Amino acid sequence: RVLCPSCSPAPSVRRLLAAVRHRAMANCSGFLSQKDFWQQEIDAPILKFNANEWLQNHLDEAIRHANGWLAALDISQSKVDFDTTPLSSEGARIFRADANRTYRSEPNRVMVVKLLSFCQTKFGDYQQSLGYVAGLLLLFFDPPTCFKVLTVLNDSPKFLPGYWRGEATACAVDGYVCLKQLRPHLKHKLLSLGLLPETFVQKWFAGICIHHLPYHLLFGYLDGFFTYGNQFLFQFFLAFFDEFENDIMGFAANPEANALLRFEAAPEPRLRRAVEAAYQEKYVTQVGALNFHRERVIAFEENLSKRLQSANEGMWQKRDDDITFSDEED
């Protein structure tokens, strides 16, 4: 029997939908398990790329993806009876600002602030990309489990070591390693347009595309990342530029190229092709053959060392307003 789209589901259908949701929620300890989550957070910034309500319509699938990320990291869900008491002092204002840029409800924002504060305490630094990742993980996992995941991502050489520092040099270095793997004409075209790797890989790598890919593509991207680590990020880099090489070669100015690298001007079917292609054996082989240590050393020395030296040296430059004139002396 075909139901009128405007009609309410029959009681049996409602019961079935409720049962499906209950089974899904049984495997979710994050904010999505809150009974009023969608009422409170329907327009939360973290859900900006939840196009066509993909998450609501694929909740069980999304939770399976997320649980697969834990399995890939060999992390078990936390069984800690965790303390939800707000911190007596929120510390750096950036934590509150990033919490407000992630969720709407105050209780959820408080948990974001607490998680980010703990991360800064343990990791010794903080940048906004970590906040993006924490925000997405909190959809699916309780804060202690999220902290376990973030710890592995931050500390393991396989994932994002050094990417979440205030000055994310390690992320920029890896961007230059990737740039070197492109065909020379494409590499030179990107540089001629002013598209230095550090201007976009922080979004692709440190933020693992959370604020750039629609959810129905993002979860496949994240599957690759959690399974293969930052090697998958390199594979995506190469697959993306293979997919969009002709477009980039035809660009005459930075703004149109920049819009493509932010995925704003990238047609969704082609973005899907790039994400799926990143799993292909040719990219696995190409990236797997790299001597990462050697390539990172070269990338740093050729592209970043002098710039960083100059910037840091400049911190010692005496300012005019620091000059003491003779008539000001005691």
C-alpha cells in the first residue's frame, strides 16, 4: 500500500522506526543519544555539512562507521563514570569560542570546553582543527572515549603528530611532501596561483575535511583515515589533483582555484570520485614507496626553514615604541 507522503506513518511503522533507532542508540554514547538532540542541535554548526539530513536518515550506518573507527584504533569504549561538572575556570577563551562554533545547547558546549581544555593540558598546545575533530567525535562517543581517540591521533606517528600545534609546521611539511609528488606542470601552476600547501592542507589533513565534505562523503573519507592513517591523506591529495588537474590548469586567478580547494566549486560527483579513488592501489603504492623521514626533511629545508627562522628572528626586532630617548632617562 502506498502511503500519502503527508500522512503520519502507521503505528506499526512508527514502532519499527523506534526499534531501529533504539538499536542504533544502544551503540552510541555520544550527544546523538540525547532524547532532545535534534530539537536542541538541528542547526548546530557541526552539522553544517549534514546535507539532506543524511545523518538522521542513516543513523545506524553512521554509528557503524564511527564504531569502526574505534576498532581501527584498537580503542574500547570508556566505562568511566565521568564527571560532567563544568570546569571552575574555562581557561583559554578559544575553547569557549570553539564550543560555541560547534554546538547550540549549553550543556553540550560545556562538555566541549572541558574536552578541549583537557586536550590542551595533555598535548601542550591547541588549534581549531582539533576542535573540529572533537566536535564530530562527540556526536558518537562520550567525552572520555573521545579523549582516548584524540590522544591516539595526536601522539601516534601514524596519524596527526604535530598537526594540532598552534604553529602547525608538521602539517605544512606534509603538504609540501605531497606537492612534490604532483606532475611538475601542475605543481608549478598551483604555486603560480599562490596556492601554497599550508593554505589548504590544514583543512584537509589537520581538520580531516570535517568542515568541508558533505557527511555522506566525509564518512568514507574518515574510514580511510582511521584505517590507514595520514598515508590516506596523502592518497586523497594525489587523487584529488588527478581528478581536478584540467580545471586547475585552466584557472587564471587565485579565487576560483581557492574555491575549488575549499570544495565550494567542486561538483559533488567528482568529489566522490576523488574520495573513492584515494583507496586505489596506484595511490597506495605511490605513497607507500615514499621515505617519509627523508621527504619531510627535504620539504622542511627547501620550503619552510628560512621562513620560520626569519619570522622568529623578527620577534627580537626592537620596535620604535621601545626606544628610550635621552630626555626620558632618570
